[in-house]
Amino acid sequence: MESQSILLRDIPHEERPRERMMHYGVDALSHAELLAILLRTGSYQESAIHLAQRILNQVGSIRNLVDLSIEELTQIKGIGNAKAVQIKAAIELGQRLVKARMGDPVTIRSPRDAADVLREQLRYLQKEHFICLFLNTKNHIIAQETLSIGSLNASIVHPREVFRAAIKCSSASIVCAHNHPSGDPTPSPEDISLTSRLVEAGNIVGIDVLDHIIIGDGEYVSLKEKGMM
């Protein structure tokens, strides 16, 4: 029985992902097209673009690829060790490029500055990660640390861990942040309560909590801006 899948040779030359990228630029490509370029080849039954779209359909969205291990990737039909390694390497490279932006001194002047530093690191994670940016007296970031990785719905962090880390790096102030895996950055009652405890503890030890940023999928909320701290 003849396969109904579309092979790369059946796709007009000008509509193939690599040719589209060269002609229109990377921003014009869909998630599936970018993933297809990374995969390079499909199989005798389906093209790389068809395989890429099937992978995204199976995992739910591009963001869900981030947390998959090589072993989990190879459970997907059409993904062997080589393709799984390519995907994981590309994801890790992207994350390192984001972190490399912190190579030069970064000054936090506004909630948007803090959100820009952390947005790409946090937006695709499937568990809540609680991160602190530690600042000096000039509001330059001198350190960053993940202090808690919670379940899908809750992240648990204690003020003592936060300020132990802040004192260790001689921080003058801190900005706290965490992600909402749902993509909705609306603060929960627990988020507001935790922020209040952190501000109170910071007043005692003499380290200001400047803000608590919640990162969603492409959006963020500053509790400082919202008057919630």
C-alpha cells in the first residue's frame, strides 16, 4: 500500500524549509520548519517537515521539548539517538546563548530589565523555578541562582535560603522571579504571601527585595508595579 505521507521531493523547491529560510529569513519559518532543518532528514515514508510536525503534535508544543531527555525523545517514532542528540544540543545551545548575555554587567533599572534577563530561561520550563538575581549597590547583577524547583503547580522556597545566598555573594539587593508553567503570569495568593515574607526578612537583614517577577509565556507581571509588595 502506497504511503500517503508527503516526501521532501514532493514539496516544491521554493517551499522547502531551508530554501524558505534563505529567501525569507529565519523569522518567516514555523516551529515545525525550524525543527525540520535541525532534523535534516525524515525517512523513506515521510519528509523531515512531516516528521517535525508529528513530533510537535505528539509532545503538545515546542515548549514541551525542553524537558524531554534523550531517552524520552527516542521513544518518538522516527527519532533515533542521532536526532535526539541534535535536538538536545540545539536546546542547550539556545539556553547558553541566553545566559551568555549576562557576561557583561547588566543593570536592573526596571521590572522589564529583570524580565528580559530571565524571560527566555523560564518561559518554556514545565516546573516552577524560583530564581534570584543578586545586585550590588549600582544595581548590577553580580550573581544569579536557582533556589527552588517545584512541582507543576507550586514552588516552595524559604526566606533563609534566599538570604543565605544573598549574603554569600555580598548582595545589596535582590530581585526574585519564578515562572508559571501554565503560561499565565497572574500572581497567586501564595506568590503574594511569599513575597511579603521575603520583604519582611529582607528588612531584618538589611537586603532590599526590589521586586518579584512572574514569567509566563511571553508575558510577565511585576508585583512591585502591581502594588502587591
